[in-house]
Amino acid sequence: MNSDLIVHITTERAWLGAMSQGAYTADSLETEGFIHCSTPAQVIWVANMRFRGRTDLVLLHIDPTRLDARIVYENLEGGEQLFPHVYGAIPISAVVDVTPCRPSRDGAFDASQLPELTEDDGETD
């Protein structure tokens, strides 16, 4: 995965809906004003914290240069890591790849379920 890309975990159903609309939005855009994203290095941690055991997920690979909305790297939950937040809809043309995001039998996610990640990308600092 290109390290310049940002990623977003969503459901297959939400992605199919976005394709028919021409842009992806998330509930958080309405409630918080932005769409939560991750860097490739953060995505395994996010998947395990927020989506453990979910089997209906896909990973959107987003090219930030194709976004009209601004991206702000910030942490609003008191941690030290900064996460990319997209302050607007994500046009379908900004999504350069969509890959399955499936957990192992125990419900945990790791790099083997996301083969496009390098081994180092699954680690958090």
C-alpha cells in the first residue's frame, strides 16, 4: 500500500451505496463534521479497536490529492497518534482501491488479512 494514501474502514453495503451516489460519506460526517481515516500504519490497530469480529468490512484506499475536502491530522480522543480526518465527502474518484478487511477466526485483524500492508505497517509506535 502506498504510504501516501489514507485508508478508511467501512461496510461493503456502505461502499456499494457510495458507488451509486458518486461519493462516500459516513455517519460521522453528519455527527462530527468529518470522516475518520487512518494511515496504513494505523489501520490494523483501528480495525481491532473499533471493528473486532466484523466480517462485512472493506478498506477504502484514498488518494488525498484527489480530495476536494481538507484533511486534518489530529487526535480528538486524548491519545498521542494523529489520525487523518476528512472534512467532507470522499468522491469515488479519490478511492483508488477497495480491498476486503476480514478478521481471523478469533475476530482479530492482522496484516495477513490485509496483504497489501507491509509487515511494518501493522505496528503502532
